[in-house]
Amino acid sequence: MITIVTGKINEGKTTTLKAHYHEHKKGDGFISEKKMADQKVHSYTSIRLSTQEHKLLMLHEYYYSESFASAGKIGPYFINLFTLDWIEKSISKMIEERIEPIYLDEIGILEIKGYGYDRILRKMIDSKLDLIISAREDLFQSIIQTYELKDVKYLKVKR
């Protein structure tokens, strides 16, 4: 079963995933928390739910420096190649060990275009394990179509 937690931008998708994990105390995966500097988004940090280990995933171009290993860019954000690789390897191991549910925050335009988490999300779907992912509600149908998802449960964030 695939559960997709949806909501608008800043409506609480990440908080919902984190709360679900802590409430049920099973599975593993990653959430991405937004870091602010003054009133601007500085970056997003990926956090592994079971260990709380965290790594910088995306950095706003305003704060970019040459020491940041970028795998690409979406809008004003550079994506960290090493963190993306860490997430992919960790989730591949979860699949191998049949850990479920696997959480992944957040699937969006980058994945629909074949980038970001696309490769690991396809492996997750092929595993037939229970998955809990998040996505903006305006991208829900595009994600269903792109990944040809069946047996999907839709969970709207409640504010």
C-alpha cells in the first residue's frame, strides 16, 4: 500500500510524516526539514527517522559556496549529491531488509521530471512494500500518472 500525505506548501506534510512515524514506531525513512535564516529559507536537511542522523540536502543559491557538492538545481536550490546518494543507499538497504513502511519526504516536480528521488522512488514502488510519501496536493495526480500508481491511499494534512 502506498500512502501519499498531501497538503499545500507549508501546511504540515513533513510534520505529519514525522508524527506518524513516532506514533506507530515502525518502519524507517527520511524527512526533510526546512532551515531558516532571518525570514528566508536557507536550506533543507534530510533526517533519517530511526537514527535522527541528518545531512544537508538542499541549499538556497543565496548561501551557495564552492564547497557544496551539487547534483543539480531546482528553482533557487542546489541539491547535495552526497546526501542524495546516502538516502538512496539507505533506502535500498531498507528494501533489502524488507523494512516497512518506508517514509520519503517529499516527491515533487523534480521527481516527475526524472530527477531527485525518482530512481529510489521507482525501487520503492517495485518493492511492493508499504510506503508513506509526501507531495503537494497540486502534484498528486501527476505523481499517480508518472509512476502509474495503483492501490494508493490519499491522506490530506489536517490543520
